[in-house]
Amino acid sequence: MRIDILTVLPELLESPFAASIMKRAQDKGLVEIYTHNIRDYSTNKHRNVDDYQYGGGAGMVMSIEPIAAAIEKLKSERTYDEIIYMSPDGELLEQPLCNTLSLKGNLMILCGHYKGVDERIREHYITKEISIGSYVLSGGELAAAIVVDSVVRLIPGVLNDETSALTDCFQDGLLSPPVYTRPPEFNGWKVPEILLSGDSAKIDQWREDQAIERTKLKRPDLLK
Ligand code: SAH
């Protein structure tokens, strides 16, 4: 998979992909992540990428020309499965969308700033708009990093134990059961006996029961 991210703040996207699973995925050649500074596509001598809103009102708008130039340049080099705009009014990022995106080859992600991008970018270039939740961030970079992380970890070979992504929350419509590690007792607080029993059938049953209980309690909406 290849992911190209368009941003005015590429430095915000350095550390999220420079450690742990995201770094390993790149080192293994399973994903290539590139950031592109939209300012590099500005023809303005001050490298401006924003302008006042037509109709007046507070807040600057990201101009169409540099973004269009950046998208056109990338599109001339390869075909993109999706050109995504991070936006609070987009489709809510949920596990099924992450699963779908993890099967794609080339993704482009546009990060907005200020009041957002000129609407014509959304009308003519964007194929998918994604929100990470019903709140407003100051820019799309952190949201884009969340999309990339949630998608890349699903690419086969990225996680060491591939089954582990399948047993995460939401994959089967349920929350995950509780997990424990050593020591078996701390401060008198014990690990559930069954997990120490070595009886894998019983353990599986216990985990399933716990997952259902937990989902009923914390996210009953998932059971509908
Ligand atoms: N005026 C816009 C908000 C702009 S926030 C509105 O009310 O809809 C600036 C940028 O941050 C957006 O262009 C978008 O790229 C990003 N952003 C903000 N909140 C986000 C969210 N919940 N999900 C995804 N991206 C978000």
C-alpha cells in the first residue's frame, strides 16, 4: 500500500509513523507513507496557501490552486483508489471502513486547516470524506494519522500475530474481553481462575461470555 498525505504541516506527521508498528510496517515494505507540503505547490511568492472567505466572515480558507496542483501531480504518477479529505462532516471512521481501506493499493489523504478547503476541491477531486468524531480539531493531520494507523495495522504481515487484529474490539461486533498477565496475584487481586486452568475450550467460552457482557454494559448499541 502507498499513502500520500497532503498537508501544510508535514512536521506534525513525522513522529506518528516513526515508531512501533507503523515504523515496522514501512521497514518491512508493507506500506510507503509520503507527506507532501502543499506550500511547495503555491505559486505565490510568500508561499501562501490560504485566503479570505468570499462573502466575508471570520477564518481563512485553503485556496484551490496549490491543492489542485498537488493532487494533479500525484494523480499523473499513479491511480488512486481513494482521495480522502479529513473533515468533521465526513463519514465517521469505524472499524468496517478501516477494514475496507486496508485492502486498497494507493490512498491520498488531504488535511485541512483554518475554515477548511475551498469547496470546489471537495466537489471535483475528493472521493471520500472521513471524520474521526463529532468534534473539531485545528487541523486534519492528527485525524489523518489516526486513519493511517487504524488502516495500516490491518495489512497482512504488519502485526506479528496476525490473528490479534481479528480478536480486537469491533471486529466481530463485540468489545474485547479483559486481559491479564503475570503475576497471578497482586495486592490480593487475583487473575480469574479459568485463565490459569489450561482448558482452552473453557477459556474461549469465558472470553466470549465476557465480551458479550462487556458489550451489553458499555456499548449496547453494538448488539442491535
Ligand atoms: N470549519 C470547519 C472546521 C475546520 S477545522 C467545520 O466547521 O466543519 C480544520 C480542519 O481540521 C478541517 O479542514 C479538517 O481537515 C480537520 N478536522 C477537524 N475536525 C476533524 C474531525 N473531527 N475529523 C477529521 N478531520 C477534522
